Amino acid sequence: MVLFILLIIIGASCWGGFVGC
């Protein structure tokens, strides 16, 4: 769950996706 949330945060910080950049 925590890792999933971190992935969302990292993705949103780039382009709002789930894979960051």
C-alpha cells in the first residue's frame, strides 16, 4: 500500500502518471 502511494506521488510529481518519468 505504501509503495503504491509512493509510486503515485512520484508519478504526479512528473506528469501525473504511475511510472514517474
